Amino acid sequence: TANMSGNSVAVGIQAAQQSWSEAAFRCWPVAMYVAGLIACRIAVEIAARRRKRRIACLMFGIEIALLAGVVFRSPGLLGGIALLALAMGVQNAALTRFGGMTLHTGFVTGELVKFGEQFSKYLFWLNDGGKLRDSRSQRSFRYGAWMLCVWIAYVAGALLGALANHRWSLLALLAPMLGLTLLAVYDLRSPLSVGDEIQQMTSG
């Protein structure tokens, strides 16, 4: 419900095999994910136009509600997939700007590409006479390090999630729900979505 590249490839494979029901099943999370993305970006756009500063806490609240629906309502296979994919779409659209960088917290392919770009720039800087001791002053080094940290955090989250799922099944979703609650409270004190709203206003 988070990785749409795999689902999209599976749609093509199933279509090639003329397994239309399986292809449709693989399309379902993609459609729900995109719906979550669109709904969230519309909300951010509206917040930007109305100069609202705390839209992130609302998005986190929606994501918590979607996850709670999976944990406490037993919505069935298609319903569960829909709720989780919607939640992942909301998460990936709620916050994308961090300190001048564009990051997505639900997938890391783009971050790995950016890491490769920044690391290659850093290598050229070293080749052109840069000193290792001055690395932290280089934008390419700092950004590359951030991208690598995002990947490490993603893998660590997958590890912890797999262990929690093995032990507690769907109740493991209570941990991200708690995390989202803490982020929502933080957003009420110090708005997290300002970067996204500024980007929306300037791009409009």
C-alpha cells in the first residue's frame, strides 16, 4: 500500500498474462493512493490560499483515522487496502519540504537518486582540490548525507515494522498512530507545513 512502483509493474505483468481480475486488484491500491495524494494536496492548496498555518495536524489526524479504521473496524481485504493506501497517499503529500529540500517519507527511490547526484558532485569537488576536513561546508555533502539518512531511517522503520507485525499483527499500527499524534501536537505549536504552503503559493 506504500510502494506504487511494484503495483504498477504488477498491473502490466498481469495484463500481459490476461489476468484481468488480478490486474484490477493491483490497480486498486494505486487508485486509492492517488486519491489520497490529490485530496491532501488540495487541502494544502486551500490552506495556503487562506493563509492557514497548521494544515499538517489535520492531515495527520486524517491519517490516524484511516489507520484506526484498519485496526479497529476490520474492513476486509479491499477496504483495508483502500484505507492503508489512502493513508500512505496523505502521508506522502502532507509534508514534502524540509529545510529547503524536497523529501518524500513514504518511498525512497527518489532519495536514492538524489543521493547519487549529490555524492557525484561531492566527488568532483574532492577531485577539484576540496579537502575532506571541509566536507561539511559543501552543500552536496550535506544534502547527500541527509538523503542517506532518510534511506537508513526507511530501512530501520521497515525492520521495526516487520518485527512489530510479527508479534502484534495489525495492533503494530498503534505505534505510527502515536507518532502521528505527537507530530500533530507539535504542528499546533510550530507549524510543519509552512514550506509546502509557501511552495504552493509561489507556484500558483
